[in-house]
Amino acid sequence: MTASKHSPHSLRHHFLVASPYLADPRFHGGVIYICEHSDDGALGLMINHPLDIHLGEILEQLDLPGGELDLPVFSGGPVQPERGFVLHPPGTSWQNTAKVTEDVLLTTSRDILAGIGRSEGPEEYLVALGYSGWSEGQLEEELGSNAWLTCPATTEILFRTPWEERYKAVLKLIGIDLNQLSESVGHA
């Protein structure tokens, strides 16, 4: 994340949920946390689609301690799926960290994983592989075509809500109750 010009309409520290109008099925049912949004584009991480690999397996592959950690790793998105991202609150300093907000940092360096493996990492964190990215103007265009629903993010949902409940929790923040939606939306 580079220091680029931020729009007053930035969706940094917002959740995105795919609407039925979004054509890409990879994002249906997904919650994306926007880490960066500027005139140059946007970067977000999907926070509720776990991969078939646990954090301990990744730490073992990297020859780091913590192989016993049976914690989910999320598919952050389809771009650079081999690249790791860790969302966490402030605390210890890591080599490659960017500030999303006062309460949320994004680290991409190996040292945070080593810290987590040694039980010296942040108390709360979310690990993702890959990211969701938008080029200049692309997210704004998709928002204009009603492809995404948005709301300000909360650290409660990001770090303390079980991943299975994040989609429903974000919809509730937006004002949508899944229980009141019909399976035949749009078919009177």
C-alpha cells in the first residue's frame, strides 16, 4: 500500500458484500474488508472464506514454529493467492506494516508469522492468502452498478465474530435480515 491520494469518498475500513447484481460468483456470500482505497484503486481481503489449509500447516511449510495452530487461513481474494496478509490491532512493530486505521494494521512480512508461531504475535489477528483488488475507478464503477453493498467496518466483526457469522453480521449492520429475504427475490 503506497501513500497515494485518498478520496474523501474512500471506503478504507469498510466492509463490502456482493449484491445479487455482481456477476463474479467468487464473491457471492463473501465479506471483504477494504484495507486501501484511493484514486489509484482499492485492495481488500475476504474475511469469511477459509481455505482448506490451517495456519499451523503454513507455519510448518515456512519452517516456523506453531505447527499445532489449528486456526483458519482465509482466501483474501483471487489476486496473488501465494501472498500472505495479516490484519491485526496495533502493538508490536513488524517489518512491513501499513496502517489501515488507528485500530487495524496490515502486515505482509514473515516476522509476524514467526511471532504468532512463538505465541509472541498480536492477540487478535486474521491471516489471508491473496487479495481482492480493483484498478483505478473500477470499484467506483462496480458500486455505481449496485454490485456491492457497503458499511463502515468494526473490529468486533473483523476480529471477534466467528467467521461463519461475519456475513450475517455485516448484513445486519447494513440493515438486511437474511431471515426476511425470500428465495425468490424479484419473482412476484
